[in-house]
Amino acid sequence: MMSFPSKDTNSQTLFKWPWRRESPLSAQLLIDIPPEIELSDYRRLPSSGSESPSGLLHGEGVKEEPIPDLDIFFERLYEYFCAKGLRCIVTKWIIEILNVLFTVCCIGFFFLYVDWNAIGHLKCGVEALESGEKPCDLMAAIKHNPLVPFTFPKMVTVGSMIILVTYGLINFLKFFVQLKSTLNARDFYYNSLKITDLEIQTISWPRIIEKVVLLQKSKKLCVVRDLSEHDIIMRIMRKENYLIGMVNKGIISFPIRPWLPGAGPTVKSHVHDRRNHVILPKALEWTLNWCIFQSMFDSKFCVRKDFLASPAALKKRLVFVGIAMLILSPCLVIFPLVYLILRHAEEIYNHPSTASSRRWSNLSRWIFREYNEVDHFFRHRMNNSAVHSLNYLKQFPTPLISIIAKFVSFVSGGLAGALIIMGFLGESILEGHVSSLSAPFVFLLHAFYAPSKVSHP
């Protein structure tokens, strides 16, 4: 039976969480595998057939060849399981390319082609009829030469579009590069494990690992040593385990202010006698992945000796990536902002309170994650712990934020209520504008209603 090994107890004491208590986090992921049954010796039965071996006529059965790179093979096997089949992989790849193209078009259209100053002066609907002017033409708010003049904001917009197109092109080519290994994983599921794409949508991951271990005993996928469930999971989680260890040991800590967003627990610095804060934003995680995890392993997935012997090369690589990200930071801000709006606009519009809901930070995810805990099990554990985490945090209220939130809710709710009463008194006001505020009634109603909902817990 396999279970996740518990974290080192010494690493837990590095973090000075006043509210955290130690508890063993272990999950039984894999089930016992029955031992092989020893069969009796086969004896030839009386038969009138030919004495020649059947293998000479019909050939031997299919035998599995040893896999040269087990780490990559098991990674593809797990990715295929998470993607739920080849059709889902192809569909997801197409959807990701379309998402990138749609995001690029939105950035280019709204940041380059739309003349927002002209939109503010357009008169449409009832206002155009009352003023006697022609109905508004939306094409008048479209720029015919969007790059003239080529200002710094336009340069940042074009740069973000180039980065996004490059990202989409890399994903496009990456699919074809990994297509052969994906097809090999599919053939392994179909021919060796006897699992179809329809069955993979409902089968559990421990059951697949059990089949792989049984296949190893009979076909010898690895000729050097036998593979257990623990070996397979460790090969899949090799890079993630290194990052979990770096977070637990407090290696990713910096002398920053505690009020900065994302600042985590404090650890004692090894260089100076002071305490640093652990921090792991998503950009830093990408940097560590590019500079360390992608280059520290050799073809056998062991740490390269030259990687350990040349810290200067790692320092140069980190400095180069840091300078590149600093230069591209204005461009990198636009894409997450537009993507956030496109993804959560409908949800925030219908449920404004979700804008202030609590979510796991990137650092808390890696602190919460156990060694050898595969991704889908971890996401399942996070989803199950969301309600209990919120109940725990409610024990530590923030009175200052509560006072401000109540004030915002009172003011915005009162203004929204006043507008509703004005609408009941005169229905014509719904078709016109509030002259003192120079804004449509419905727009003002939503503008006052949204802060009231966001300020609610």
C-alpha cells in the first residue's frame, strides 16, 4: 500500500504561523496489489495434432519493450489520464488556440482601434432625437490608422500582442512535438492496459497505477528494477517535489515588507541574522521552472553534476530572465488583465460578491501541497477544504475592513435605493438621463448596486 510521505517535521517549524497546528496530512491513494499466483507446471495433453510448436506457425504474443525514459513516459501517461482521452486533448488544444486568437483580437480592437473619446461624445437613442442630430454612427468611433501616432501605450499594447501570439505559436508547435508521445501513451492504454478513451473518463488513477505495476511484473517495462506505485508517483512528481521542498525549507525567502501582497511566513535568513518572508508569485514560479527545473536534470532525470558545480551559470541565467521580465513587465500586465475580465466578467456581473471572495494564493497552494501528491488529488483536496478554511478564517475577523465595507454598502445601497424610488415616481426617467450626473439611469443603478454587493461578505 502506498501513502504520501509526511513532510519533514523540522521544515514545519520554520514557518511562524500563530494559528497553524500540526496535523498529519496523509492520503491513501493506492490500493494493495495481490501477490502473483504461482501456477503449476504445464504438462502436454494427449493430442493428435502436430508436434511442432505453435509459436513457429503463429508467432509469439506481443511483448512490451523496455521504455528508455520512464519519467517522460509516466508524465505523458498521467497527462493523458487528466485530459481524458485523445479527442479531449485535440479539442482542448484547438480551444486554447482560439482563446489566444480571441484575446489578441480583443486587445487590438479595444486598445488600438476604438476611439474612447469619440464614444463619449456620441449621442444615440432618445438623446439624439431630442437634440435633432443624426443618429449616432458607431463607425465614427473606429480609428482608421490605429498606430498613428505611435505612443508608448500603443507600443506596450503591440508588445503584449506579440508576446501573446508567440505564446500561441509555441503551444501550436508544442502539440505536434508531443503528438508522437501522446499517441504512444494512447497505444499503451489501449493495447497494454486494455483501457479505452471511454473507460478512462471514469476509471480512477490508483486503478491505472495498479495495472501498470502488474504489467511491470509480467512484461518488465523497466529492466533495471521493479516499479512500485511509489516509484511511479515519484517520477511524475519529481520537479514538483523539489519546489515543495524549497518552499518548506524557506529557500524562496526575501527581505521584503510584511504588508506587501503575497508575503508569507517568516524564516530565519542564512546570510544575515534577520527574518525574511517567503513569497512565491506565479511569475517567480515560472522563472524557477525555466531556470532551474528545466535544466537541472539529465537524460536519466538525475541532477547534473555540472549544474551543481557551476552556480555562476545559474546566477547569470536568473539575472538574464529577471531583466527580460522587467523589460516586458508592462506588456505582461495587459494580457492577465484582459483575460481576467473576459473570464470573470459574467460571473462578477451576476454575482458581484464573488469579487471579494477568498481564494488560495499561489504560495499557500505549495505550502498546503504534500510530497508526491498528484495534481488532480490536490485540487480535489483543496475544493473539499474550501468550506472548512472559510469557517476557520471567520474566527479571526478584521474589524477595520468590516467598518469600511459597511460604510461602502450603506452609501452605495442608499444611492441605489434613491434611484429606484425616482424611477417609481416617474417612468420617463428610465428612458432619459439624470442631468446632474450626466449618466443613464440604468448605468447609475448598476454602478451603485455593484459596490453594495461586493462589500458584503
